[in-house]
Amino acid sequence: MSSESPSCDLGQKWRNETLKWHLQTRAAFIERLSEKLEHSQDYPTDTPPVLCKLISATAKTISEKVESIDATQYPHVSQLLQFISEHLRYVERSRIENTPWSMIQAAESFLKHQVGAKYHFIIRPQWANNYSVTGEFVLAYKTRISAFHPEVTARWKEILEESQPFNNEDSVFDQKLFCVSFPRVDRLNCLLHANWGHEVGHIIIEPLMQSEFPKLWETQKTCIRRRVEEEMCNSPSPLREEFQKNAIQQIIAFAVDQVMNIAYRGLAELLCDHIGLHLLGPASIASHLVFSAPHSLDENPLNCGNYPPWRYRLRLMKEACQDITSHLEDLKAHSILTPFAQWLEQATKLAEPQCDKDEINKNIATKEAYNFIETHWDDLRQQALQRLPPASKEYSLHASKCTIAELVQRLDEGIIPNETGFFPDTEPASFENILNAAWVFAIKKLQAETWGTADDFEKLFRLTLKAIESSFVQKVFGEKLKAAK
């Protein structure tokens, strides 16, 4: 016999009916808002409207098919609507007025080149002082919709295919949609936007981490647990003897989980650093150096979300960067590159002290995690870099030094550094070279006492952003324009 009273049953029925029309109405308003944002027509690329179409199709499906969903799942429907409505902020903030729009089209093209044409990126600011990547939206929406009645899933797929959000012949369900975020206060700061190389690294290394990390962890978990147990048993405990054994076992299990989480996050961040280094060379190191400057270089990972210490990260990047390890003297001998090369040399001396390792070794969890990282680092780093497309060659400032010098000279003269050579025999500069040239110019000019105001930096940023845009246009339309003459 049911323990619920008739009046309670009636109350629940009333609640379900109320919630149903509330969900329908809410879904309809989300659909309307997403359609309005889709047609705002002030986005730097066609990608933000794609997310609008995805949200609109999902909201429309709920509005039409809520009758097919069991009332017990209404709270989950409400969570889904909240989930998708929050993503509209990515679209709204990606408008031209909020972004360094001059470089967005080129940046998305650069990122797509590293991961494939089926990947699409919304680039938008956030108030948090951080760079991040969020997604993947198509898969996330499909997973949540599939939890409801098959009719709901079928209708969702039908609406989405009719809307053709990606405007190509490939199935919408094969596409990958992500959002890359950057600090709003650094909207124009293309120097720091070299960090986008790190963010695309998360997409590249995630399949590697999911496939390889569990296997590697299984091979060492028993030994790690034994060493953690020895450490815990040798530590004095304030607990009474009869409780001590059970308590220690719980503490050991928690510590082993900590080791795993610290190792996973540490490896992921370090591998992404090296993807960014491979793609953008010294510009990536320079952006890390400046971004890390306000923070402790030796913070224990347990105190900062399991992120690796900055000194540890910089040390590995320095060791892997041939522009620093093999070609530094040549770069220092080149008059235009000398200040930047000397700046890198001085900055990477930060990696020489072992304070970060001392901090790591103070705690058994971080000590074991970084022993694990060091054991597998070389192999995983190579595997991560092999996941880049064959055309993605390791960036070398040394190999590009003549081009960089020419681009820096253009910046010195207040000319956008979008190409090299003399008209009509010119070549558009690459995304990578423009960013590295901007860094070389900035460090060179900072040697002068009369340069370094906000106006000076803003002029540099605007010239660099315009150069990235102009170079991209030249690459895409240059041959077509020549053919049209």
C-alpha cells in the first residue's frame, strides 16, 4: 500500500502540471533568445551562431516534446534548460565589441589547423583572470538529450539537421564545438593570447590522457600505495590505538586518490604547455613568464587546484626549447633579437633553483605524483606532439630570425607587420611569426626609458592585431585577387 495520501497525490499532480507548462514556457523563451542572438550579425566569425542553433534546437525540442517525458524526469529537464541557457553568455560575449576581433578569424583558422576542420571555436572574454577551453557542446547536448524518451532524441536530431548549423556537408553530429576564453581586461593584449596554443593543447592531449593514463596508473598504483602507507604508518597519530588502524586506511586511500588527481592534472597542464611551445615557440614561453609573474613560482599543487608549480613548468619548457638551449648565442648576436634573447636568458634562470621540488617533496601525495610524472614524462610528451598534424612543424625563432627582424623593423616604423618583402614581391607573415615579432619588439622597446606606457602598448597591440587580420586575408584571398586581374 502506498504511504502517500490522496491529497499528497493530488498535490504532486498539480506540481507536475505546473512544472510542465513552466518548462515549456522557459524552453520557448530560450529558443527565442537564442534565435535573436543568432541573427545579431556582429560576430567576428560564423561560429557563435552555430552554438545559438544548437541551443535553439534543444530548447525547441523540449518545448514540443515535454509531453513525451515522464514527470519524474522534469527536474532533469529543468537542469538541461539551465545548462544550455548559461551557454548563451558565450555567444553574447563573443561579439566584435568584446573581442580582439581583428585576430579572431585567423586565430580560429590557426587552431583548426592543429586539430582538424571539424573543430570550431568561439573565442570570448571572461572576467576571471585566466585562459580556458570549454566544450565539447555537440556531444554534451547529445548525451543529455539521450537520457529522455527516444522520441525526444529523434526530434532533436531532426530539428538540428534541418537547421544545418555548420553549413557543410558533414553530419552535424561529427562536428566539435568549443569555447576558448581569455581575460576581459586583456582583450587587446595579443602578446598574452599566445596562451591560446596551450588551450588547444587540451583538446589534443585529452584522448591521450584518457587512453594512456589509466594504464600507466595501474602499473604503479600498488607501489605508490605501499610507499604512502609506509609514510602514514611512520607518522605519529593522535588517535587512540583502537581507532588508529581504520583511520589510517581511510587516510591512505584518500592520499592515493590525491596522488592520482595531482598526477593527472599536472601531466595535462605540462603537456599543453609543450603543445603551445611547439606551435608558437618563445612567444609561448614569454606569455607564460608574464602571466605567472604575479603568482608564487613554488606553490604546492595541493594549494592551487593541483596545477604544477610555475617554476617546474618553466623549467620543462626551457629544456625543450631549442631557441634557448641551442641557438641562444646566435639570437643574442643578432642586433634586433639581442634584447629579447637576453630577456629570455635572464628569465629562464628562474628555473635553476629547486625550490619548487623542495615544496613538492614536503607532502607524500605531491611527491609521489611528481615521481609518476617524471617517470612517464618523455614518452607522453612525444606521444602528445605526434598527435599534431604532420604539417605542424616545431616553431623556431632562430630559423625565422630574418623574417622576425623585418617584421620588427616594420613595427619600429609604425607599419603593420603583415608581410615581408617589397611590393609586388611580398609574402604574408605567419600567425606564429607575427606574435613572436610583437614580443621581440616589446622587449626591445622596453629597454628605452621613454617607452612602455599604456598608449605605447595599445599601439603595438593594434598594429599586431591588424597584421594578423591582413595576413590572413592575404593568404585566403591573395591568389584569387591575382587571378582576377
